[in-house]
Amino acid sequence: MKISLADNEVRIECSGIEQIKLKARLNNRLGGVLKADKYTLTFPVSALPLVRDLIEDTENTSEIKDAFRKFDLHAQGRKMALEIIENNYSEGLPIHWARLLDPAQSCAVSAMAVPDILGLCLFDEQGSGKTVMTIAAFDILKETDKIDSMIVVCPKTMMSEWPKDIEKFLPRKYKVSIAGGDRQEKFKTALKDFDVLVTNYEGVEHMQVALSATAEQKRYLLVVDESYYVKNVSSARAESAKRLRASCVRCFVLCGTPAPNSQYDLINQFNLADTGYTFAGFRKSAEPSADREVISDLIETRGTIIRRLKTQILQHVPEKHFHVVSLPLKGRQALLYEKARLELELELRSLDNKMFKRNLATYFQRRAVLLQICSNPSTVDPTYTDTPVKNEHLDTLIADLIQKGRKVILWSFYKKNIDDLMDRYKSYYPLRIDGSVGNDQRREAVRLFQESPDRMLFIGNPAAAGAGVTLHASYDAVYVSYSNQAAHYLQSLDRIHRRGQISEEVNYYLLVCKGTIEETEVIRLRDKELQQHSLLGDHISWPASLDEALKELIPDE
């Protein structure tokens, strides 16, 4: 039997009875990740620690021995990092960072800088300062000669924020390159000398070859920011990130809402952080509830994770107050909704389960029409000229809040709705962030809203402004429409509930059309928030205002 390592896979050459016996034993531990042909057995190198006793006595190559040593060191580093977090240890940081960071941030940085760990998941709640922690850990790792450069992969809307924050905390210390332009320009940027390279997820593929080549001379730290973007292992983004990870010696995965939909969201994020160490050998079953327990146990016993709520790490955390405003549809808006609802119902009744699954995309499109009618029917019917019921309520709510000197945020997921809101409330000179706004305009909109006493209204799409934006000059946010993307909703909540908020409370006004699928949508979003907290082991006292208000939306059994 001969064992070798190539392309991050372990290859065992054997045949006959020897292979049959070994295959059975390996399959019992590795399941679906084990591949076999007539003369070879192969599996991911991350699964080596799970089968050590089965192959340890064989003659291993130096690559296999190095792989075992790498995982052994990671296990030791993991233990050390988790002890640092558990004991709130933060001594020994450079003076520069000891002065800048608060105790909770210093503790996290100490864990992130532990030698030999493959990486970790920094899942502190939104608004806790994950960016500055990562910059500090990078600086320490580079100064102690553990890495040479850092590659930051983030959403496009956040590309300008990383260079700004690096310059803020480490002025003129590092050369920061931003991967912009076309495919060729990105490729050239990756070949240039840099201390920090910042790219969006879509740009990774264009720089892959260049970064893989330079990785032979450079030790890269990979930072995957807002990592829920790569939670789906089969997506193009995730595949590009996986290939890039293979060229990096360490990885930090950053996200405050890492599991917005299900427990399976976490797996690929951990795989990026530790090259598959946590979930090596995991097999997805037909029972999600059972998988949930397995995933939770693997994270606890093998994962390297920092997860703390703002209440655990900030001295001042304002109370959250939710106000669910139930508004009955009326007039033509009610007629349009009922017509669209009835058409969808009749269509669904004509389908069997198999046909429904085949036409799932069409169903979600038709369902989205119902949600758009609730917020503003003109988004689907250009002939609609009446005033939507939500706008009638908004007129009074916005006027009352601004009259009291309180800045207001309006959230909507639909561009046409944002266009109409910008026009309707133009007398307030509203600021805007959605997909149509460039990075420079985005930064200026945030600056004006935060600093100018004359700019009292902000209108945004959570998909564009729900992450990487601080809007704590306001403590009143109004939701005009809803999306099936729970991550965007959860991120948007913390634009005002975050570090630096001086108010004793923040208010969320959820405008919901009575007797419509919006009621189901809001309840579903809340359920996903609760599920994520449960999965991550968060101990949190729930804002009773929202739960009590939601009870009114749930029909009696």
C-alpha cells in the first residue's frame, strides 16, 4: 500500500482484498467523501485526522507527514485560541493596539494571532468591530513574520471601506491595492507587490492564476468578509473562494449573520476557515433536525469560532423596540392584491408536487408580485396612481419623528419603490443607497446622514446598505417592504443597533399589510433569526415588543 498527497487529496494505492478491507473501514468514517476505483482510494486531505489510526503504520510520504503535523498544530492552536476567548485573555498585544482596542476586541485579536491555526470564524454580532479586529490581527501576524500579505474578499459595496479603515488605524504603513477594472487589470493588480489586496467576490476568479503563482513566494492571509455570500458550496463565488483558499496559509471568515437560512449555511464557511478540518467526514442526512445536532456538536468539538453578542462585549447596548403596524389594504390596492392572489392560488391548485418543484422559480416570482403590491402597486402596475396605504401612514410617521429632531431610515427592497419614496419625500432632501449608487456617492450619503443636521431622511435597500454601513445617527428605522433574503434583513437591523449608538433605545417600525403574505414573511424572518441564535448557542433575552406584536399576526389554531 502506497500513500501520497496531491491537489489537496490523499491517494492510497492498493488493490484486491487489501483495498476491500481498507475501503470498508474508511467508508465507515468518511462516507461520501471517499472515492474508489480499481487500484486507488482518494479522499480530501482535511479528513486525514479522522483516519490516522488506519494509515499511521504505513510508509507515509513527507507530504502526508507534513499534513498530519499541520493538523496537529492547528488542534493545539485551536485549544489555545478558545482558552483565550473563554478566559478573556488579552495581555501581550503591541502598545499601539492595546491603546486602540477595547478589552473584548483585544481578546479576539489575541486568539486570531495564535500561531499555527489554519484559520477561524469571527462571527461576533454585527456592529462589534470585526474589521478593526482583523486589521489588528493582520498587523501582528505580519510583524511577527507569520504571514507576508493579506487578501480581503468582500462585497462590492464594501471594497472602499477596507482601505479607508486600514489607513485610519495604520496610517501610511501598508501598501493597499484595490482590484478594479476589467479582467486584465485585475490580473495585473494581483501580480503587483502589495501588503493588502482588496477585491470583491466576482473579482477572485480573474486573479486566481496570478495569486496561485505568487503564493509559492508569499504567505497569504485570506479574509472572507460577509461570508454568507459563499454559504452555498455549489455557487460560483464559493468555488472561486475555495480555490483561492488553497493558496493561503490562514483564513479569517467574518460574518455577523452566518446562518440566515439553515444550519447547512455554516459548513462551507468553516471549510474556508480551516480547509475542512471541522466538518471532515460530515454526511448530510435526510433529517435536518438530526443534522442540526451533529453540526452543532462538530462546531463545539472541532471548530475554531469567536461568537459574542453586543451585550457581551459592549458597555452600552440600547434596547430594541419593535412596532408592528398592521395596515388593511383598501381601494384599488386591495383589488390588485386579491386578483394576483387568486390567480396564484388557482395556478397552484392545478399543480401536483412534482410540477410545483419544477416551477419553483415561477412561484417565487409570482409571490414577489404580491409583496410588491403590498408596498407599492405601481411597481407592478404602472397605471396605479392611488396612494398606497403604507405611504399614508409614512407621511404622518416621518413628519412626527423629524419634527422631534429624530433622523429616520426607510428600508425597501424594490428600486421602483425607492424611486417613488425619494420623490414623495423630496422636501426632506433624502439620502439614498441602493444598487444604482456608486461607492463615492455611497460614502458621501453615509457621511451626510451621520454628520449633517439638515439631512434627516435616509432611504435604502438592505441588499446594498445592510452591511458595512454605520447609520447610528438615527435610532428609528422603518421597513416598507420585505425580502425572502433573511441575511439582508438581519444585517439591516444593526445599522443603528451597533457600537457608537448613544441612544438608550432603538425603534423598528415594521409596516405590514393585514391579511396578506407580508404577515407570514415577517414571522418567517423572525423565526430564522431565532434559529440562528439557537444554532450558534447565543444566550439572549428577546425583545418582547416584537414577539408580542407578532402574536397578533398568527391566526388562532
